[in-house]
Amino acid sequence: MRMWMIDPKLLCNKHLLGEHGEIHKHRHNFVKGHSVKGRLYPVVQIEPSSMQKRHDQLAEEMLQRGMNHKSPFEQPDLSNYDDSVINARVDLKVALADLHERCENCRNKTL
């Protein structure tokens, strides 16, 4: 799972839908108390405390693009996790560089 954390308007449809779906899929790991270390080190790829807000931003952009959105999201309880996990933040410069390398459509939206 990867939370790009850049303005959803700058994501192509594939990455917009992909990030939205991954947030839903990854919620299970927090509900079950699984380790997310691989998503935090060596590069932070998720912001656990931002999952609800990010989901809502992505859903809003999906609706703006005429897509359907019928999957509500509930922020998982993070109280069993360390503050370093709960408060992890994605480096936007790293995320944007990675996204540009992966996707010409996203790259063209941000240039």
C-alpha cells in the first residue's frame, strides 16, 4: 500500500483508484494489529493517522471525475501502535519523484 499524499487532482485515474483501494485493503492490518514496519522503513509510504482524511479526499476527487464511490471508510483504532507509527509522515518530494518515475500520466498532470 502506498499513500501518495499529493493533491488527488494530480493523480491519474489509475493511481487515484489504486490509492483509494489500498487504503481500504490496508485497514485490515491495523484492525488486526499487524506490523506495518515495511511501509514505514526505509521510506514512509503510509500515514496511519491520516487514513480517514485521505480516503475522504480521494473519494471526493473520484466523485468530481464522475466515478462512483460507495465504500465508506472508518479510521481504524491506532491506540496499540507506537507514536512513531501513528505519526509517520510521507515525504512529499520522495512520493512525487517516485510517482513521476512510475507514471507518465501523473507526471504530465503535475508538470
